[in-house]
Amino acid sequence: MMRALLSRVPGGPDTLEIGELPDPVAGPGEVVVAVKACAINYPDVLVIEDRYQMRPPRPFAPGGEIAGVVAEVGEGVTRWQVGDRVMGNTMMGGLSERLRFVADSLHAVPLGRSFEEASALLLTYATTIHALVDRGAIAAGERLLVLGAAGGVGLAAVELGKAFGAYVVGAVSSEAKAVAVRAAGADEVLVYDRAPFDKEQSKALADRFKTAAAPNGFDLVYDPVGGDYAEPALRSLGWEGRYLVVGFPAGIPRLPLNLTLLKSCDVRGVFWGAFAARHPERNRAHIAHLFELWGEGRIAPRVTEVFPFERGGEAIARMAARESVGKLVVRVGA
């Protein structure tokens, strides 16, 4: 049996408890990974509360991106050997001592990279490169607004936006977060108030976004926040701009669709998990590009806090409070 941080009943991070699950066994074409580090993301907040789009049977361990060491190799696997350092994404189960993967879904951890850093790369950066390239058709010289720019996907959008030659404006809720976004390379940073907003506050924020977008409006908005921030950002889009819908920690917004007509702009959903499943080769090409940028130092996951396994629930609570900067990681195995 292996240890896991388990959700046995719907609820917040305080309902999680260390328990045991059967050890996974590698079948044909599979490997078992001894998990060393698991990065925390907003879906981990939602899934334990039964607010995510999928509801796994309980008990289950949350956690969607990990790095570790190959502990067992199934029949027919030639790419990996026991002891190889690997990283990968999973829908669930990252906060477990061992996890089973299809062998071809894993990637090698580059030399010199820690398990903590490796665990924090794939989900945020792969989501963002898919968003900017496939859904946003980003081009050099365009103006990009990134909401929630100090979070994991936000910082990824700032870095990748710069790597693709955009002028990047990051928007955050505190000056402390603004420091991190400037360090990530943003050309400009706006500090906005915390929602909810009344009509006048919403208009004031839209005016601030429009000023930063001058003279022709933003070409792209990257929105992993939602809520009352969405409409002001949409109002700052220019002609034929693209609004990328990434997530809703501030709530699911209601957008005035007349604006899409007046601006001839697009609102485009971003669902990286479905894209990766439908187009695995395109996804692998994106990840190869990410590894190139990582090696060149043009992107770098910012792990700001590492929690011991027993305090994994605290990491999820910190994510739920929307106060974290960069990535939070749980160290699962020694």
C-alpha cells in the first residue's frame, strides 16, 4: 500500500487526510512513477469540492502535474528504465507516492532541473502556449493583456508573450504581485482593486485597460480569472481582437455580446486537456518548443513555496485564497 492525500468527502482542503491506496502496477505500455513533487493548480481546489467538470470516484488524491523517478516498467516499454527522472500530467492522483502513466505521455526531466521546478512546468506553460498560439494566433508586435498575471498561468503568459514578441501588460491585485510580474518581463503592470465592482468601478477599470492598450486596443486578452474583471478587459480589445477564456476563480462572467459585434472580436475558449487528447502530436511539438525556451532561459517556472506532503492541504488552501504568486509545490517523496 502507498500513502496518498485523500478526498473522502466533498469539501475544502481541511477535509483532506493522509491515507492509503493500493500500489499501482504497470501494465503493457505503462510505467509507474515514484512521485517526488506535485505542483498545485486551481482545478485541485474545485475537484475536492465537486465543482470541477469531472467528479472522480472517492477516495481519490488530487494533484495534476508531477515529477519523479520511474519505479516500474511495463511490458513493451523501451523508452524508459527504472531510475529515469520524468515529469508528466495526470487528471488526478499526483498527491500519491506512486502513480501509473502511459509511457509515451511522460517527458524526461532535463539535467540540472529539480523535481520541484519540473513539476511546475507542463500544465501552466502547455495551457498557455496552446492558448496564445492555437487559439490566440499571437504575432510579434501585438499588445497582450494578461489578467491574474502573478499566478502560475499568468506568469507563463507574460513570459511566453514576450518570447513571441508581444508587448505585454500584466494586471494584478497587489503591488507585491506586480513585482513578480515585472521580474517576469512584462512591459507594463497595472494593479487593480479586488472585485466585486459596481458599474462605475467597472467602467474605471475598463478605462485603465484602454489607456494601457492605446492607441488601438489590445490584440489579445488572456483571462485565467473571470468574474468582474472580464467585461472591462473585453472593452479594452481592439478591432478583431481575441479574448482567451482560460479559467474562472473569480466566477463565471456574463459578457455583453454586443461588444463582440462592435469590435468584430472573438471570444475563444481554451481547453488544453481536450486539445492534448485530440491532437497529441501538436501538443508534443508545443512541449518540445517549451523545453527549448526553458533551456534558453526565456521561460522558467517560479516555485515560490514548497510544502511537505503532510501539509499538502495547506498548499491547496493557499491556492483557493488566490493570494499565491507563481507556483506552489508539494514535496511528496524524498
